[in-house]
Amino acid sequence: MTGPAGLAESGLTLALARQLKDAVETEFGAEVFLTRDEGQNPGLEERAALSNRLGADIFISLHGAGAASALFSGFHVLFQDYRFQAGLATEVSSEAPGENGPLEWELVQAGYLPASRNLAMELDRALGEVLRIGGHGPEGLPLALLSGVSCPAVLIEVGYLTNPEEERRLKGQPYRDALVRAMMRGLRSWAAAGKLN
């Protein structure tokens, strides 16, 4: 997706991911891997599989949002929720992740839902505090990207590229710096609270 002034989602999110990677590695001493880089665009299952192979402790996916109306704005933090996914809701309660079954891949995230929800709440709160703009609140949705991830996982829509004013902000380094500061604050709060389950 590309905004009306030419800001491409792929370039925006890769730049933010690299900036967040540097911040996390510096502050937490953690090793951070990106699931895509220049010229690479792996599928959703490939990204989840890479995270699982690496034994990741946390998975954050950054995106730019779009809407039919240019009036939509704000960030949105999402986590996996099976309640709205046809045919999977009953499976989540009756089949533990890791058991052999036709829906095993789709249910991997089930064991991490409380931690993912808590992570989404902390990130949403921090983004609102730092950016001083309204978000859409943390929300659970059936998300193909997150369903196969075996660690706490969230998807963050950093803003609407279809909103000219928001696209202008997202183009600027000061706003990108604020986004990374906010995400770091959320991660800090989540880690300090020990909300790992």
C-alpha cells in the first residue's frame, strides 16, 4: 500500500522495524531478528515459522493501515482472538496446542493469548501516552499472521497511510522516533510487570 503522497507501507515499516530492533538490542541486550528485509517478502506462515524456529520470546509485526475514507486515523494494536474465527472457537477449548490435528498450526497462539493480550494493552497505553493521539484500543481479531506464532505476539498498525495528515507525520523522523519511544515504553512496562502469561 502507498499513501497519496507516495509513502510506501513496506519502506515505512521496515525503517521502523530496524529502528525498534536497535533500541531493543541496546536497552534489553536481546538479539532481534527481522522476518523480512530489503527485497524479501516472505508469506505469513513463513514469518511465523521463522519466529518459531528461532525460539523467539516475543513477536511484533508492524503495519500501515488503510481505509476507504481519508478521515480514519490513529494507531491500532491487535492480538489473536479465536472467538470470531469460524470453526476454531470450539477447537481452542478442546485441543491443546502442540497436539496432532488438522488445526494444529492455527492453534499455536492459543497458549499465549493472555500474554499477547497483556502485551497489546501495554503497547496501546504507551502509544497513546507518547503520541498524545487516540488509538482504537487493543483489539482481538482472527489474524492469520499471529495464529501460528509460538510466543506472545501482537500486530501494530502505526497509522493510516490513506490519511494525508497522518501520512505526512509518518514520513517525518520525529514522529517515527516517538513511535519507537512509545513501543519501548510499552515493552518496558510489560517486562517490568512480569506479564508473561
